[in-house]
Amino acid sequence: MKLTQEEQDMLDGRYGKATKKSMEILTTLGEIFDAECMVDVHGVQIAGVSYDNLGEAGLDFLSEMSEDGRVRVLTTLNPAGMDRENWQALGIDREFAKNQNRAIDAFAKMGIITTCSCTPYLIGNAPHYGQHIAWAESSAVCYSNSVIGARTNREGGPSALAAALIGKTPKYGYHLDENRHAQVLFKINAPVKGTDEFGVLGKIIGDKLVKLGKKIPYITGIPSATVEELKSFCASVATYGGTALFHMEEITPEYNKYPKPSNIVFEINQDDLDKTRAELTDDDIEIDFVSIGCPHASIHEIAKIANLLRGKTVKKEFWITTARPTKKIADEVGYSKIIEDAGAKFAADTCCVVAPIKERFKGIMVDSAKACYYGRAKNKFKVKIGSIEACVEEAIK
Ligand code: F3S
């Protein structure tokens, strides 16, 4: 890989230990993936923030990097294992909270904005079309590549941190035009509406891509989609298909930039949606937990929940997971009070997947196909998917 003089100096240790280590990580990645050079990134998003994932080994790495490492570009974090202000009310253990804060402090020392969210594009870490970034959270990677038209590979925790400390990433994969062409065409022959249904669609397409060994779908037949529907779709297709980029006709900005695939074509009908929705609900589920906000809830979604909960009382544990800046807007306009008066709880900075709540509940209802996957696989809950309205209905029942 060709390095500039400054990059070579960084690799040689002239800019300190953390910079050297970061360049080692990035050049190794570059060599593996045959990158010709590095490219400047305009922002970074780091995943693997929960102490549940980091453990002591991860914390040691962060403390070492934070000794002399300082970020060169705007950098935010993925959700942590707890709400940093409200962790006690959410039943998080004191020891876990102490360790989680040690990790956040190490990130802060490096100049990282310690806003913990999987929707950085909703809270100011937002690239524009064509910009190179280095993001790690799979749903956000899919959203930025596809819906915004920015360019990022799916970074791991260490490579995202390294990109933040250098301000660059090796130029390979989704940073290059030639790797952004769609490979499979999906024709949708049924109306798709709501975050839950877009999640169901993401699972169908994701599952099919895995079977085909392909990554980039081209989707037709969706006349319109909201930000919230697209973020749900991204989370789902990334979870079930490992997809980091899709093109959606008339909706995403690069849909007509590359040739439309014609050789592999699949049709998705109402039956397919119904069948997959049924797969996302377990038999004999006893719901004792409802959670909305995977990916993190937007202010639109919080407004909707507040309207549905006004004057009602929830009978089950009910979390709204969101970014803290979004929660602050909700506080200012009064949505938080309506929601909290009803007995529901905000879980800012975290979510129902990364929080250490394995086996704490029997059954969870969500509007997110991604949360269904991890609710089952990681937290050992039974799951049910439904619209936001149905989730609220379940919580107050
Ligand atoms: Fe975000 Fe947690 Fe879902 S990180 S995408 S809310 S699993």
C-alpha cells in the first residue's frame, strides 16, 4: 500500500504510541484487502462499547490507546450497556455500571463524543453523499452507504478507533465504485408499511442473499419509505444478510448510478411477508417486556409513542431506547413526561440487546426484526414482532 510521508511517519512512531498502533491496524487491513492507499474519513462511529462485549481485555486496549491517542475527526459511539444517567432504574448492576463508565471515560479521554447511539446520522454525526467515513454499527453502515450514499466498510471496534485516531482508512471495499454494484434484483409485489413490516422485508431479503452468497440487493416496488422504515430495514437486512449496501429504486441516491441487475430476480409477495412475520413470533409467548427503538428511536417515533400513551398506564416493563440528544428534545417538548407518567422508561445510550439483561424477561415484543434476532440469540427471550401501535397496546394491556 502506498503511504504518504506523514502516514509513514505515523507508522514509524513519530506521532506517538497510539498513532503508531492505529497505523499498524490500518495498514494490516489495507494489505489484506489490497488497498492501494488510504483515504481521508469525515467521521467515525465506534462499536463494541458495552462492557458486556469489551470485558477487561477490551478495557486494557482502550486504556493503552488513551494514554496518548487523540481523535482527528468527529467520532461518536455505538450504544453502551446501560443508560448512563438512569441505569439504576433499569436494574443494572452497580459493578457493571462502574466498569461501563471506565470504558466511556477512556473514550472521552481520546476526544470522542460519548454520545452512545446506533443512529449517529440522526444526532449530528451525519455524512453527506459520497463522503468517506469509517463506521462500525451494521445498521448504521447499511443506512449510510445506502440511504445517504456515503462510503464505509463495516469496521470492527479496533479498526474504527484506529481510523478515528488517524483520520483515515484504507481505501477498499465499499469505498470504491466497482464494489457498489447491485447483484440481485428483488421485486416487491405487496404494500410494505411501518417499521415492523420493513424489518420483515429485510429478513426475507437478507435470508435470500445468504443462500445466494450475494451481498448487494436492488429493490423495486417500494413507492415510498420514511427514515424510520429505512432504518428498520437496514438493521434487519444487515442482521440477516450481512448487507452493508442496497439500492432501492427511486428512493436511495445511487439506485440509477450502476447497472440494474437482470440475471437473478426474485419476487416477494404478500404470502412471503406473512410467513416471515409468523417466523418472528414464537409460539406460547408470555410477554413481560416491550421495547421500541431498535435502531434507536427518532423524535418522530417518540412523539408517536407519547400520543399513544397519553393518559394510559403500562402494565409491563416498557423501554424506549434512544440517543441522549433525542431524549433531550423529547424532554423539552414534553413527550418524556407523558411517556414516564404512563410508567414507561427511557433507556438512553443503550438498547434491549446490548444491556446485560440475558434471561431477565420471558418474552419481548418489539417492532424490530433485528431485536427479534438478538432477543432470541443473545438474551434467550421468546419474541414477538408488531407495529409500534401493537407494541404500545401490548404494554398497556
Ligand atoms: Fe441499535 Fe441495539 Fe438495535 S445497537 S440497531 S438498538 S440492537
